[in-house]
Amino acid sequence: MALGKNFRLPTDCKPVRYGAHLAPDLEAGTFEGRMELEVRLEAPRREIHLHAVGLTVGRARARVQDRSFKAASSTDAESETVTLRFDEELPAGSAILDLAWSGKFSPGLRGLYRAGPLAVTQFEAADARRVFPCFDEPAFKARWNVVLVGLPEGVAALSNGQPIRDQKEPGGGRTVQFSETPPLSSYLIAVVIGELAASPEAKARSYPVRTWAVPQKQALTGFGQEVATAVLPLLEDYFGQPYAYGKVDQVGVPDFEAGAMENAACITYREVALLLDPKTAPLNIQKRVAEVITHELSHQWFGNLVTMVWWDDLWLNEAFATWMAYKIVDQWRPRWRVWMDFEVGKGAALHLDALRSSHPIRAEIKNAEEAGESFDAITYEKGGAILRMIESYLGEEKFREGIRLYMRRHREANATADDLWGALAEASGQPIVDLANGWIRQTGYPLITLSQEGGRIRARQRRFFSDPHAAPEPTLWMVPLVLRIDGRERRFMMRSAEETIDPGGPFEWVLGNAGARGFYRAAYDPELLRRLIRALPELKPEERMALVSDQWALVRANAAKLDGFLDLLAALQGETDHTVLDEVVGRLSYLEHRVVADEDRPRYQSWVQKLFSRAAAELGWDPSPGEEDERRLRRAAVLRALALVGRDPAAISDAVARYRRQVAKHPQAVDPNLLDIVVAAAARQADENRFEEMKELARIEIDPAAKRRYLHALAMVEGAKLVPRSVELALDPFVPMQDFASYLATLLANRAAREEAWKMLRTRWDEVRKKGDSPMILRRLVEALGSLTERRHLVEVEKFLVEHELPPAKQAVAQTLERLRADVDLRERLQPELSSALRSRS
Ligand SMILES: [Zn+2]
């Protein structure tokens, strides 16, 4: 009997305790396993289903008290299960399953796989079944006792528990036994084996913390230690529950699919998300590492201690950890102002969620493959922004009380979104279930349009679409609207499509999303917009940033003119906040990449140069000693605009000179925050020697961010002779699997390499597919196609994606196609507008 792809394990048979022995052969890339698995049967059963993929089950029997039951096992590929059929019915109650099996390391970055000198596991969403026969759904929490057998001398071995036995076996090899874990879902189990070195152990309260890396990178583990030891106590205080897993190991893995994985007490990271030298790392990398570590540590409570029942509430894990990371890092390092970075992520989610092919935060998930597709900006950034909006509505204290109640009530168990809303409603006394469900169950978000009618303000809401031709939709949200009217904050709960607001007297200007806490966009009638732009200096940086983001979205949706948007950008040329400047430069870079016609390019570049030349002259290239971070980051935004978008010749030669000094290891050659710009400018102008030099740097660099920088620089070259080599390199093992999609995206965004890279993708698709053999990388490959720009590309991409069906990326395919169509339409619509706007400005 076929069980089918959507088969879910029956809930009348539950795992209680796994005693799993795993004997990996690191040389051969195979493993043998055996386990005693205690299960609890609610009713007598003849059959037990477990998940397993690619495993050969040898022995299968059960023990009930002192009776033994034999079983025949059969596997089913579609449901990824193994079914044990016993010779007679097992009675209700406790039984011990006794299993033995063998399997192989995975070629991709999931299950048990090789990453440089390590063997490492990655199980979320549903790949524990590639290593252990198990109940591989999040609702089945059980205690795990892991024993690693036959390990070579001298390698490190880590898992969720503490090592409690480490001894030589008489027949050779080593056995390491780990302490029993609290109840955990299978996706949170981890094993890491190989040559690793750790930082000296530090303590966060009483918990030992260690950060691990391959030995030559041991010196880069200090910052990760510092972050983990600082934020763990802050998290413990927030949740009001002690850390449950005894110790923290953080491991930098040389080839890793996601950013990081929150395995209980054995957290694995992409190296660039954990390891750095604070003396040479740009501030944005330091913030990113702190944010990722805090995200993974928040999961130890939200996700690990209290786990979603099923993957439809994956967003609960991810939205919460996303939001919490910013909250805690902000508490730890307020001067970093990380909420501004949160706004950047929110901007990406608003963009994605304006597509017709978007999806609700909480979506129906039928199987593990669909679960894997949910790891996107809607789940993380939109979800995080909705939690922030609700927190702002309830108040920080009440919100925290609700979270503590939810933790107390469901610790070591499972819960759903409604359990969370219930706890928040109970703690706050506010009926938030309807409000919250409107935001997590409906796709998209509202555009709030404000107009002045007599002495009153009229607010209208409608679902916002990027596509100017999208048919209107009747969806409504309960919107916690926060206005600022002449500097005074006013709160309203908007429930209907249209409402009239009494401003409380005559007013000059009104802002539609004060503090930018709401997950919506705001639009204004022309007069209100004019007055708001006059009031720009009175707005907070996050509000100016949101204004730029909203106005740009309206241009895309053909609801505002490009000319007015360019005026807004020009009005911000004296902007001193670097995050607002980054937003401005981001839009200018988009226009340069996608819209500007070749014949208009010189005019566009000189306009951009004019916008930033004064700020650049004031800031210079070299910081004065002790200069504050904000000024350094502002310099980076301005020089990026000048050297990379405006292609100012003087700025480019300044950048290249600094690249040379950097490579020559000249002390203090360049401020770390400028390294991306300097290396990109040098790569575009590279000749053969510099290409080889950068390739060598990408090979030998120990620091993961520096390595990544040089690696991607190779995809930015513009010299006609170098482009084919740069494209060829994509398929070479020189580009690791984890960087494959981003390397290709960089090639496709490079005007000089785009055609050749796209041709390679089509003609050598089998090789590409083989290298990107994991669902997450495949999705990123599809998304990389969105970097193409012209209508003929769109036609080719559409045809290509029809001919090459990619089921694990069907959502990414739909979103990429819709986005690319929109970008191509926009290019054709804006090109003449931009052309005439540039003429009138030059
Ligand atoms: Zn996460």
C-alpha cells in the first residue's frame, strides 16, 4: 500500500526515548546505526511507521517486557517511511523497538554530509530521517541518547548532550557517549565530528559556552563567544525560564546551506555568520553575526523548548527569533541601532508581499517538501514585523508577560499560534486574536492612503499590489494606525475600508506610519506629500527610510511619478543618517542596474555624482582616529554611490589605490567598512594579474567575510577576456556549494557577464542542478534568475522554467517570474520618463 507524499505518522504511537548508536566511516562516507527506541502505544498495533530515507534497515524487532516480537520492514519512497510489520500485535503500553541500519553520507548539504574536514548533520525541516529511522515530525518530542562509535583518535565530537564517556575500544576506534537530552523534536538533533578547535570555555551564568572552528580559524572564535555569553542571560531574563540544555556549543561549518541552525545546545553556522576578527571586520558583519547568534539562542526557548505542532506554524519559530534577535542585540549594544537594520529586512518583505504570488504567513503545509519552501522573507521578516507591531500595540511589558505565560504553559511541549495569541490576550486583557489572525492568515498588507478633506483627514485602506494591473481585492485588515500630526502621535484602530479622523485642529503635516512600526505602506494626496517632504528633517530616520521605500513602491505600482521620486531622493542629499542614505543608494543602484538605457548612462552617472560629490569631499576616504561608527558608515554609503553607482573616475581610482594597499598588507590601508566598495571597484577594472591575485586571496583568506568578498569579486569582472573564466569558475569546486547561488546572482547582475552566465546556465543545466542539489540552494538559484533585466531574458526564463520543472522550488519559480515580469515592465515604462527627467536635470 502506498502511503503518499502527504502521509503523516499516526499519533497513537509516540517516541519516548531514543538510544541511538551511530558509527560513521568518515573515509568511506557511510555509516551504520543501531538503536533502542522506547515508544508508547495508546492501542495495540501490528504496524509501526517511522520515517527513513536512503537507509537500509537490517534488524527490526520489538521487546515488550521480556517478550520479543519479530518484524518485517518495508520502505516507501514517496512518504519517506519504513513500516515495521510485526508477527503479532504489540499490546498497548510501552515497547522497545530494536533496529539496525546502514546508510550513506548525503551529496548535498543535508542529512549527514561532509563539509571540509568535518562530518556534520543538518536535519531541519525533515532530514533526520536520512540518518536515523525516527518519528520525524515536530510534534513527536522525545529524549535522545546519542552514542558515536568507531571514531578516529584526535577528532572532536559534538552533539546536543554533554560527553559523559569517551573511551578507546579494544578493537580500535573511540566511543563517545552524550548525556540524555530533554524532550526534543528530531529536527533539532545534531552531530558534528572532525578536526575542530575551540575557544577557551567561557560561562554565561552557570552554562559553559564554547565556539568551535576548523583549527586554522580558531583565532576568529572570540567574538562569537562574547556575543553568546552576553545575550544568553538577557534571553533567560526575558523568557523567565532557565536555559534548558546545560551548555552551548557553536560551530562554524565550512559548507552550510542556511545561515545557521538552532540544534539544541549544538548550534551550527555558516562560517561567515559566526567567525570574525573584530579588529578587521566591517561593522555590518559584526552586527549580522551578533544578530544570527542571538536568533539561534532565542530558538533555544522559542522553537526548542516550546515547539510548533506542525510546519504551518514554522513562522512562529522564525518570526519570533527574528524579532527577538533585534530586541536583545539592541539591549546589548544600543549604539548599533539595529532596529534600523530590521527595517531593511522589513522592506524586503513588503516588496515580496506585494506580489500576487505571495502567501500568508501561516499557510497550509501538506508535507516536508512544502515545509522547506516556507523559509522566506514572509515567514521571517514579515512575521517579525507583525510581532513588533503587536508588541507596540500591547506595550512591551504586557507583551513580555504574555510570552512568559506561553513559555510556562507549553515548556517541553508543542503549541500553535492560537496558544500564543491566547496567552497574549490573557496577559494584556486585549482581544488580539482577530487582529493577529487577520495579519497572519491573509496574504499581503494594506496601503493606507491619507487625504485632507476640509479640516479632517480621510484614511482609506486597500490591499497593495506592485502590479499596476492587479484587480482590486476586498481584503481588509484591523490596522493599528499610528499617525504623527505636526509632531504629535495619535493612535487609531482602523477596522473598515475608509475612516475619517479628526486631527484635533488645523495642522501642517501628517505622517501615516509614525515610528514605522506598522506593516503597511502609506500614501498621501499631492498637497499632503508636499508638506511632508518640507517636514523631512522633523521625521525620525526610520520614518524617512519608510517614506523613500513607500514612494518607490508607489512608482513601481504606477501610482506615483518617477520625477517626484527623484526629487525626493535629491531632497535627501544632505541626509546624515547612514541607513536612510543606504536606502537612497539602493534605489539609485536599482535604477542603474535595471532601468537606465545605455545612451542615458553617462547622464545618469553624472547626476548621481553631483548628488554625492559634496558629501564625499567632506567625508574623504580615511577616517580620523577615534571617529564614530555613524560617520564611517555614512562615508561607506556615499562612496558606494559615487564609485559603484555613479562610477566617478576619481572615486574609482581612489578605491583601486586602496585595494592595492590592502593587498600589500599596508597597515591601516582602508577602513573595514569600505572594503566591499574597494574590492568591487578593483574587480570591475581587473586585468588577468589582478584576477589571479583575487582568486589566490579567495583561496588563502582565513577570515570568512574576506574570503567571500574576494570570491564574489571574481564574478564582478568586466574585462572581455576575464568574463568567460569568471563564468566557468561557477561550476568549479573552487566556488563552494553554499556560495554557488550568490556567485551566480552576482554574475547575472554584472552587465558584462550576464549573457554568458545565462547561456552557461541553460546549456549546462545538468551540471548546475547537480551542484545545487539541495532544495534551499535550488530556490536561490531560481531567485538569482531575477537579476536578468530585459524582455528577451524574461521570455527565455519563462520558457526555460517550463521546460525544466522544479517542484521543490515551485513557490520561488512563481515569485521570480512575477517579479521579473514586473521589473521588465517597469524598465520599459520608466526608461523614457527617466530619460527626460535626466535631461531636465543636466
Ligand atoms: Zn531561525
